[in-house]
Amino acid sequence: MSQLVQYLPKKAYEHLQENDNAFLIDVRTEAENKFVGRPLDCIFVPWVDEPDWEPHPQEFIGAVKRFIGKRDRILDTEIILICRSGYRSDDAGKCLIDHGFTNVAHIVSGFEGDLDESDQRGNVNGWRHDGMPWNQC
């Protein structure tokens, strides 16, 4: 059985630059994408969102497959997941692996990173903090 790989933002970004067939999937909520920003060139497939804030694994897997598109060996496609701080992407990655995906990683510090001593994100690590490309729409 495949294992979920853990990357720091820079390593994940390097993998995405080296592999044109890899996908970065943002599993955060719609509100986080809108108000906090998002990595450039990512696909947005929330793991949980309004109205019930519960994961829906079958819907998530279906959406990931639709975005990846028709290709040979779809379950071997390189997928890198990102969320706010690494917890939801870990859960979503394990779900993908449980459903047959073999090349799944997640960004352990997420988009906003760990909490600092003042319980604020964005000051310690994470995609934005580490200088990876992002925007806010």
C-alpha cells in the first residue's frame, strides 16, 4: 500500500516545477480561498465546506478524478495537497490513498503555517511565509 508523502512548501513547489503532470490541489474552504489567498496554478477541491463542515469522501474523490481528466493510469498521477496548516490535507491524502491513488503527498505546514507564540498563522512557516507563488482574488 502507498504511503502519504510529506513535503515542505519549497520541496512541493520544486516537484510541481519538475513534473508538468503533477497537480496541486487546495483542499481548504471556499472562504479561505477567497479571503486568505491561494497558491498559483492550483485546483480547488474542498475536503470540508459549508453547509455541514463534514468530509464527503466519495464526492471529493469524484471531483479530483474530474479535474485530473481522462488519462492512462489516473491513480498513479502525482497529487500534492495543501490546506491551511497540514491537517485536512493529511486526511484528504489518506482518503485518496485508501481509494487507490499511489502518488500522493501533502504540504505539512500548509498555506498559512503553524501558530506562532501569539496564536497567529503566517509568521512561522507555510506556503506564503516561505515565498511560494500565490495570489488573492
